Amino acid sequence: MSSSDRQSSTWGGMGRWIAVASELPCAVIALLMAGQIIGQSVWGPSGGTWGAIIGAFVGFAFGVYSVYLTIGYFDRVEQQAQQPRKYMPPMEEILEDVIFDLESTETDADEE
């Protein structure tokens, strides 16, 4: 394996982990903001604080679950990539009308 192949596979794998690592904080921040806005609009300034706290906890739970699902997806993709691919001819080749020229092979065998 050349160094450019090794480097490209390293960078490709790093993108997956960046996606996984960003899910949890993004979920926490998004639901913290949503909880603060909803709590402030419904219960006033103190409701904004409680809404932010509840939103942060819900965001953390949602983020952990999302990371769990994403890692499971990447594991399935990696397992499928390691399995050898089976050859499947295109549909045109499958539906092609094949003509066997058996008469010419019989006459060739008689001549020899």
C-alpha cells in the first residue's frame, strides 16, 4: 500500500468520526436553545432557565442515541464493504436471446 493510499484511507475514516463526534454537541445545543425559547415564551424568564436545563438533558439523551445509531450504521457499511461482491450481469445480458450454433460444431467434429 503506498503512502497516498494510506493517507486517503485515513482521511476518509476521519470524516466518519468527525460526523459522529459532532452529533452529540449539536443535539445538546439545538435542544438547549429550543428549550430556552419555549420555556421563556410559556413561563417567562425563569421558565427559560428551566426550559434550557430540560432541553439540554433531552438533547444529551437524543445525541447519545443518535451517536449509537450512526456507529451501528457505519459498522454495517464497513461489514458490507469487506464482503466480496458477487457478479450480477446487467439485465440486457440476462434477457439477451442466445443463438447456439450447434450445427457448425457437429460438422467440424465430423471433418476431423
